Amino acid sequence: MTITAAVPAGILFPESLLHSQWFAVLATFVAINTVMYAALALAKILPKLHPTDWIRTRNERSETRSIHPDANN
């Protein structure tokens, strides 16, 4: 069984409601929420970054003192 009736535009909400101020605020909130959710999901997928690996501290040696000098930590 198929439904072939065309649904007229604005049948769910009247057009005046879609142009109201509170609907614009709601649409903005939903857009920001969607972007934040996508950013958090992407951050979960990517590997963690450790800034301390890039910055040498005072307590870290500049050269290895291992018996295997070619080995990296």
C-alpha cells in the first residue's frame, strides 16, 4: 500500500510560527548543539595529544645515557 497524496508545505507548523523569534532561537540552539556533538565525537576518534612530548623540561636529559644510544626511549 502506497500513499500518493502530496503533503502541502507548512502542514506541520504554520508559516508564521517558522518566522517567529523563539523558533529562530531554538534553531540556533539545535545548530550549536549539533556542531558541539560532532566536535566531541571527532575528538573521541582522534588519538590523544600530549603536549609534554613536544616540550623538553628541566628534568629531562637532552641525550640518552643508555647502553644502546640509538634506541629512542
